Amino acid sequence: MPYVRTNGVRLSYERSGSGEPVLLVMGSSAAGRVWTMHQTPALNRAGFETIVFDNRGVPPSDVPEGEYTIADMVADTRGLVEALDLAPCRLVGTSLGATIVQELALGWPHLVRCAVLMAGRARTDAMREAQSAADRALRDSGVRLPPRYEAVRSVTEMLSPKTLNDEAAVRTWLELFELAGGSGVDGHSAALLRHGDRRDALRGVSVPCRAIAFADDLICPPHLVAEVADAIPGCDVVEIPDCGHLGFLERPDEVNAAVIEFLGKY
């Protein structure tokens, strides 16, 4: 796997397809290759080249010690765009990745042709702050929950009731999460929590944007996604039904259609 050195860290990345480039920015703790399950094949078929990468904190990219900030991760992504000569580039981000993309679009619009923001938010509300604080308290306590328990908790938080009530589907998801071991990147969640309220700042975004909300998302519910769309001038919002925070994996056809239709305009 090739690497780019930027902002003091080494980032692993992968390119596929041919055409104008689309850079996909993954969410907290997940590897960039998750995009290759459903999104990059659809984008390649639609005539785009795709670039995925592992954020700092996710091996084989570097895992620097200490606290991470959104500014760190925006600088990482900006350096990748510049090093690979992608600008002006279409960007797609989910969750933490959406936050990185919207900040890149705000500060460096010359690098961004247009942006899709999935499950992104402009602030942390009381419930999401409580979730993060509870997770942090558990980690700080030194208690390590059994992988099977972590898998059940993650599936319950991340997926929609429709998937949870599909016995064959939920068994597969439980196996996947248990194999993954429930490991998270503390620096990612801490960076999001410290980022503050960006609603006023996002009014300065000047590139075309689309926000995508997942109807049953407990991590970033649709009302927080709507705040992003309300703040960014001209940003529209598409809500995908019957999916949770991992909507791009639960309902890939619907999500891919919304992404490709928007990117095709620009």
C-alpha cells in the first residue's frame, strides 16, 4: 500500500478506477478500506477515480501519541489532496470524516470542487456529549468489556431497528463486530468533542455541499445533520430511511445513488 507523508504523519492510501477524482474520508476508528465494500465500486462504475485512506490513529497510517484535533486531521487530509495533486477535488466524508471535509471546504475552498457530508454535525448536543463522556469514563476505569458484549452494544448503537429485527442480517453484523474487537481511537472521539459549535462558521462555506442523514442514526440523528445543511449556504439534505449510523453499509444502493447524483452535477 502506498503512503503519503504530510503534516508530520504517514498516511496509507489506495486509488482505484479512472476519471475525475473523489476522495472519501472515513469516520472515527474505521479503516478507509470500509469504503471499498460498496462506495468505491459504484463510483468507479459511474466514471470516477476514487481515493481512500486511513486517518491518523488507524494503522497502517501512523498512530501518534497525545491528543488529536480536528485541525490536525484537516491538515492531514489537505496535505494528501495536495501531495496527490487532486485539487479541486470532490470529497465525501462520513461522521468524523464529514467534519473534516466541511472544515476543509471552509478553510481551503480552492481544493474542494464539491462535498458530500454523511452523518455529519456542526456541534455536540447533550445526548451525544453524554455518550462520549460515558465511553471515556469506561475507558479511564480500566474495565475491558468482553468482545461479545461490545459487539451487541455497537450493533444496537450503529444500526437501524429494521436491521436489528432481520435475524440473518443481525447475526452477520454481530459476528463482524465481535471479530473487530470493539477497538476505538480515543483521539478521534476526543477531537470531535472538543471541536465546539461550528454553526456560525459553516455559513462561510462557499463550495456546493449535500448533507445526507440516516433516519435511525443514534450517533448523529437527522436533526443535527439538518443543522449543518441549514448553516451551509445552498446545502441540500437527503434523508435515507431504515438505516443507522452505518447507513452507507446498511443501505448502500440508496446512499450511492444520492452521492453519485450530486457529484455528477459538479
